[in-house]
Amino acid sequence: MSTYAAPLKDMRFVLNELAGLAEVAKLPGYEEATPDTVDAILEEAARFAAEVLDPLNRTGDVEGSKLADGSVRTPPGFRDAYRKFAQGGWNALPFGPEWGGQGLPKVVATPVDEMWTSANMSFSLCPLLTQGAVHALALRGSDALQKTFIPRMVAGEWTGTMNLTEPQAGSDLALVKTRAVREEDHYRISGQKIFITYGEHDFTEQIVHLVLARTPEAPEGTKGISLFVVPKFLVKPDGSLGERNGANCVSLEHKLGIHASPTAVMIYDNAAGYLVGQENQGLETMFIMMNAARFGVGLEGVAIAERAFQRALAFSKERLQGRDLASGGKTVPIIRHPDVRRMLMLMKAQTEAMRALAYVVAAAMDFAHREGDEDKRKQHQAFVDLMIPVVKGWCTETGIEVASLGIQVHGGMGFVEETGAAQYLRDARITTIYEGTTGIQATDLVGRKIAREGGATAKAWIASLKALDARLAAPELQGLRRQLAGGVQAISDCVDFIVAEKNPLSTLAGAVPFLKLMGIVAGGWQMARAALLCKKNLAAGKGDRSFLEAKLATARFYGDHVLVQAPSLRDTVVNGGDGVMALSEEQFLAA
């Protein structure tokens, strides 16, 4: 079996050349993000991922987490790995110094988070959810709640969860029934929550649950949802843990993948809870967590694609099968065969395009948070809002595709669990469902992010893509130039269609194809930028020549094999709505 090695060369290239780390480091509070500091962080994170997390990935998948008498035991080695993770300060990386964090930019934390997920996705989910809970408390929690919970969560001493859905609700949170009854300075929470990642575990004694619930007087629907902190153990005034609260795990889900991550069914029985923000504004606060989590889940698509690619590449170099078609000579490694090479290039090109887009969006988050000019800050935030559903939806869908290609490269051995390729597909499959399905992301994209504002942000982005065209004048980039121009025109046509169309069923029927179109073109945008920078550096004799040549060739491949899908997706979005809704419900089953 191959072992995980963080793709540091590509990570550094994207951080420095595409995401603009040097400019991010000029923002107030980010001055510590110097090249030397960031390099040291990446090197140490790569070591931790390879030496501590990756060796537990396969055993964790086989062993899984187990529930006994209300307590969860994670697979052997996971608890010790988390202790090392917290002691190393990794949990504190993206949080402000006022909470004991390192205060580093999002764009620096992003490659580190990618490494955790590539090495061991099941493990990485615990800190991901804790980060979301901390962000929600930092923005909307009272001073008392912040001081009680945030420092311990940032230090990794306590972990956090998101408790959204219930058996009858699914993605429709308007159907949430968990009740919250006021009692003096707190509330009593009663109800059931499902799909709670790390809702119970043995990493830490305390678990801080953020729970959506309704007060008795709350209006119906999403306007009547409030958010509460419900700790596993009550916290005494001196900060020590008191008696056990009425929050209990009653079962663990039996899942297709991520077996080491305990996904709990939680019962809240008259549990003490503390209001976060205002009553009936819980969904708004929860979206703070969800947007951060959606970006994080999109990054999971990048990470699992990278890991699947690395394993497939290693196998293709070792597996001897078939003769060299060019020379008819002896049996050769399968990487010599054109179709295997095509699959590996699809895996590599799409993974690099996804990584570039994710890091660029992370940098925009930093500018939206710290940029001094208010108008520029709003522009960056508008770009982030437009791209979050794309990063979440396109990267996860593509991550599944890449993981599936990894199995195909292995051939029959890929279908055998012992080779490890199948685990990546099983683990990846949840990512298109987590934090809102691809359909929900696409609906958000065409509805809230484009139709509601008349396509203003999308059109501004399209204009920036068109401005890139003239720079792609080199003869060897003409194919990529044409393909990107076709993709930009396809998006422009679709945005005009979405803004003008009066029948919402028509736009929603093509929402997922449009999201895919956006992702493919956004990835092509980054690959074109990378190609230009590679040409510039090669001409100047700067950088690793082999890496730059490979990146340039990969960008051209992306244009020839991925970007070329854009015009057909445009036709699906603009013309395909009637076909989606053509059958009656009865006609789906031909008896």
C-alpha cells in the first residue's frame, strides 16, 4: 500500500502564486504569516499527517467506533492521535490570539486541513465540527458563554458538534421539533437529533453540543428556531466540570464509509441549555457554522481526490500487465498504457484545479474579514458567497468521480478492500450530502446568489475571466484559451437565462448542471492562471523546471478533457428543463 505524502510543491505554488499569500500577510493581524513561518507549518503538518494520522486510516476503517453503555470507544490509536494533535496546537491554528489561537489566515489553515482529511478523513471531522462551533460562539455567543467554552475548545481540551436535523426533518429544518423551555437563566432541552458527527467519543471528557430547538411560543417554520449550547457536562463557576447533563448518545449509525467517525443519535432529556444569540434567530446563527462547514466539506472533496490519486499512481507504477503498445516489447507497468494515463491525468488535473479554487476562495475569506476598505471587503464577501456552493458542490462531486477513477485504475484489485482504493470512494460518498446536498447547494447558487441580485456578482466575476483572455496569447496556450472562452460564454448565457427566466422549475431543473459548469470553468480559470505563471517562471529560469512543465501540461490537459464539457452543460441548463419535468409521477414506473 502507498502512504500519504502531502503535495507540498503544489500547495506552495497555489498559496504563493494563485492565492496571493504575500498580499494576505499584509492584512491587519496576519503579519505572522511570513513565508518561513508558513513553510515550517506546512512541513510539520505534512509530517504529522504522514506519521500519525495516515497509519490509522485503514485500521480505523476496519475497526470502526463502537458504542457500549452510552459511551463510545474510537478505534485503537485515535484517542492518542487526538491528544498529540491538541498538544501540537493544531486545533488552535485558525483562531484568534484572544482565545488562545495562533491567529493565522484561513488560506494558511486550508492546506493544513486538506492534509488532515487526505491522511484520515474520519479523524479530521472532529476538529472540523469544533471549528464551526467556535465560530458560531465567537460571533453570537454571550460573553459568559464565550469565556466558558471557547478557550477550552480552541485548546482542543473540549470538542464541539452541530445538532441540526431530526428523523422527520432531513434537510427541511422547518420541521424541527426539539423543544426548549425557559427555566430561570437557562432552558430545558428535550428531543432527538440524528447524524451527529462525534456526538459521543473518548477524545475529550467534555463535548459542547450546539442544538437547534423551539421555544413553546416560537412561530412555525424556520423563523421559530433558536440555537442553544448544551454541554455533555455542566460547567461549574470555576470552570471545572460538574454533573452529567441530559444529553446522551443512544446509538451509532452503521455507515457506508468514515467508519472511525462516530455518527450519533442523540437524545436530549430535560438537558440544560444556554441560548446563543436571540430567540428565533438560531438558523441564522447556525448558517455561520454551516457556511464554514460547507467550505470545509468542499475541501474534503479535494483531499480525498488527492489521496485516491496518490494510491492509484503508486499502484500504476507497480502493477505489471500488458505489453508496451508502441514497441510490442516486454510486460510493462500499467502507467505506460494510454487509457490508464488518461485516467491518472483526469485525477491529477481535476484535483489541482479544485485545490486552486478552494485556496483562492480561502484567501478571499481573509480579505473579506480583514480588508480595510469597506467596499473591497464587500466585494470579496460577495465573491465568497458566490463560490461557497461551487466549492462545496463541485469539489465533492468531483472528489467522488476521482475516487471512482482510482478504483478503475486498480482494475479488479480496486474492488478488493485490502488494496485501500475502495475506502476512498466509500468515505467520499457522504461529502455530497453533508451540510446540504448538491441539489441544495445548486438551488442556493441559482436562487440566492444569482437570481436574487440579478446576477451582479456572477457578471463581475465573468468580466474578470474575460480580462484574462488577452494574456493567453502564447501559441501553446491557444487551445486552453479557446476552451476557457467557450466556458465563460457558457456561464454568461446561463446567468442571463437564470435572471430572465420566470418559471422557477426551469431554472431549478438545471441548477446542478449549472453548478458543475461553474466549477469546471472556475477550475479552468485557475489552471489558465497557473499556466501563465508557469510560462513566466520558466522563461525567467525560476523555480523547479520539472514541476512547472508538468503543471503547464496538466493545465492544457484540463482544457482538452474537462473544460470542453462547458458548452454541452450550457445547453442542458438553458434547454433541458422541460425534459426534467416531462413525466407525470405515474409515468416513472412502466408497469
